[in-house]
Amino acid sequence: MSLLDKPSWNLMERTLDASSLRQKVVANNVANVDTPFFKRSDVMFEELLQGQMGSSTRSIEGYRTDRRHFYIGKSPSVIAPEIKADEKTAINNNMNNVDMDYEMSLMAKNQLKYNALIQQMNSEFKKMHTVLGGK
């Protein structure tokens, strides 16, 4: 088992992937602000994660000493971000539903989350470096 093969690292990695995908989706929405009949999309990740964490019931799980071993108890599922299009709304005369102010606020919010996560990962790397004898 490597030092980075822990559930918390895997969750941070998936969260960074979701943030990167969200940035691309929002940029696509902004690029199509004037495209007739374009429907904005959004990335669903935090909602899926919260749903899985909230619905999980405690069960007995076996300890694995190797990733190739079988799971005993509840098998972890990998949560992947999903892109959802908002097909029901229209805010412009051309049936487009992209609101530039909303998209820019989403982009800023996503950037703040991304920066906070990168700082957290850097802090964890520094801790590991210190523990492994770095100065």
C-alpha cells in the first residue's frame, strides 16, 4: 500500500477532477451565451457524494492488506462527477438559458474551492515530507 493510496487522498483526487470538469463546463456555458437554443450544463458531484455518505449505514468491513484482496462487507463505490443539462429553463428570447452573472459567480466559487483543496493537499505533502525525514 502506498502512502497516497488512502480514501482521503482518493476523495481529494476525485474532487479535483470534478472541479476541473466544472471549470470546463462553465467555460463552455460562457462561450455559448449567445448561441440560440443552447442549454447550460452543470456538474453534479458534491450532491452525489453527500448522498452516498448520508445513506451509508455502518457495517462490518474486513481489513485488507493488499488491494487485490476481496472486500468483506460493503464495497466502496467510486463516485464520478456527472454533467447535467438544464433543459427546462429559458431566460433569453432565443431560448438560451445561460446567465453570464451566474456563470461567472460559479466560476469564482469553483476557483476558491480548487485553491483551498490544493492548499490542503500541499499541507498534507509537507507533513508527509517531515515524517519521512525531510527538513
